[in-house]
Amino acid sequence: IRNKVKYLNFLRKRHLSNPKKGPFHHRAPSDVFCRVVRGMLPCYTKRGKAALGRLQAFEGIPVNVARKGTRYTIPKALRHRRLQPERAFTVVGNMCQHIGWKYKGIVDKLETARKNKAERHHAKRIVVKKAWDTARTQALTKITPANAAILKKFGVA
């Protein structure tokens, strides 16, 4: 609640004569996060501008990002590892929903669809992996012991 009140105070600030020039108040969590990170970077130097240009933030996980590579969690950055249990914390998405972000329901729906699709894909991969494992064991029974020893030497069998 304290952070919501702080952000509502920030929303009141505007350019006096022409608000179109004024500080721009973003409601989306990704934009709020980018602005916070901008405050931590030396964004008026070349190095800071380049770093800010490389920063990407999304609500949820978009399709083009979900298909690329592996996602990692950084254990040192997890809340339960960094904060004491009695400390207050803010979920940026919930705060943004209270200050006027209208797309939390849509993002949640897309996230559940993405997770269901990943679950179905994982189930298919398990079936294929089991088929490969049984085929591999059957093939190992059909080869000669000398060839099996060579394969075992290289860690294949």
C-alpha cells in the first residue's frame, strides 16, 4: 500500500503550463520497471544509453521469447533469499492494476494458455523419449559384446 501511495503522489506531478511536456506516468509494469532501472543507470552516458537500449521487459512471457533458449532463475535474486520474512514487498503487477493498468486479466489468460501448451508439449516429449530409450536398449541387446564394450567406453551404452 505504501508504494501505491508513493506512485499516486508521482502521478500528481505534471508540467505546470503544458502537461504534454511533463513527466510521463506509465501504468504498465514493464514500463514502470524500465523507469526504475533507468534511475539506477548512468543513462546520460554512451555506456548507460547502450545498456538501457539493451533492456527488455515484458508482461508475462511473449511467444517469440518463450520459444528461444532456456529461461533461468537467479537464486541470489529470489525474494525469500534476499528479504527478511517480516519485510514488506510489492508485486509490481498488482500495484499497476490499482493505478490504472487494464491488461492484467489478458496477460493472466495468455500465461495460462502458454503454460498449458508447454505442459502438452512436455507430455509428448516424454512419450518420444521413452520410445527412444526402449529402442536404444533393444538395439544394445542385438549388437555383439565387443561393440557394446566399445560403446560403453565412450559412454554411449
